[in-house]
Amino acid sequence: MAEYVVEFGKDGRRVESDGRLDAAAFHRNHEAIWAVLAPFLSGKSGNVVEVGSGTGQHVVDFAGRSPDITWWPSDLNEAHLKSIAAWSAHAQRSNVRPPLRIDLTDPVWCPAMRHGSGPGPLLAVFCANVVHIAPWPVAEGLIAGASRYLQPAGRLFIYGPFKRDGKHTAVSNAVFDTSLRNGNPEWGVRDVAEMEQVAKDVGLKLIATVEMPANNLILVFGRVTAS
């Protein structure tokens, strides 16, 4: 899995003595994201995996709003894994499990999930701001892994900037996409149709596309059911 555009902790923002990192994007988007997750998660219990948890701020915040759900954060970067654990300890969230080291280029994701020592069938998978700052196999592995582990009625939520029908939704997204591809040709803003095709190949379908602030979207995928 690729390194982040700016690794948290190396972007000039404060790093706490216990390893907690701070992401500016969390403060801008967590309320809007929760407004999309909440209707699905409300009144339910079960396991939710966040892939690419970064600092860990999202998972800790969402866990505080859903005490009946067990949250499993994850990342591949060691500093991020330390931050996730530190935020969980700081917030004293009993429903946040220790972070998993997940490599999204592997459809199985991690040994714990392969061997059954991780979460069981998942209520949901949540992923924010990952697929555009990683090679395309990361998006493929994210969707394939979600198909492998989701319950029959589970959902995959993917947040970030996306193109629609080959076109950017805003000039700022086009500029961002160019900067990403100039830095690494394997990165870039993905098209909704590309994501939808990968999902179709593994038995998932796009069931909702939610407009978000700052020209972002949340793509919601669920299982294809027989009619």
C-alpha cells in the first residue's frame, strides 16, 4: 500500500507525547460523514472495520456515538497505528479494538481476519480518503475484502473525491487530481464507474451516492441480492 501524500505527524501539526496525531480533515468532515453512517448503524450492534484509519480520530469519535457497535480501526503505517491506539486509550473507548495492520493490496487484508482472530462477519466497512492516494490495486483490494467479510446486509462506505462519468465534479478536484498524478502516476481521483465495476465483479453493487461538503462523495455498496 502506498505512502500517504502527507504522512500524519510529518505535516507540521502537533504530535502529542503519547503518539496522538491530528488530521485537519477530521475536524472538517467528521460530522458530515457521521450523518451518512448514522441512519444505517442506528439501533444495530456488530463489528465495523475502518480501513486506513490514519490518526484514529474518526474511529474514536464514531465509537463514542455508537456504544453498541464494536469498531476495529486499521492502517499500514506504524506511526498511524500508534496514534490510533493512543487516541483510543485517551478517549477510553471500550468498544474500540486494538488497531489491525491491514494491507489493502491483499484481498484477505490481514492474518487476523484470515485466521478468524479478528472480527467476525462485518456490519459495515468504512474507508475515508484512501483510494485516490494509493495505487489502483488498493481500491480493488478494499472492495474485494469488503465483499469477503461483510454480512449479507452489510454496507461498504467509501468517502473521498470522485469523478462521475469521466468528469471531475469541481475545478478544485481536477487540480488536485493533476497534482496527485504528477507526484505519482499510480495515484489519482477515481471514477465512480470504475469503482462500480470492481464492486460488480465481486458481488457488490452501488446502492447510494451521497453528495458531501467540499466536492466529496460517499459511495455506499451492498451485496447483490437475487430478485
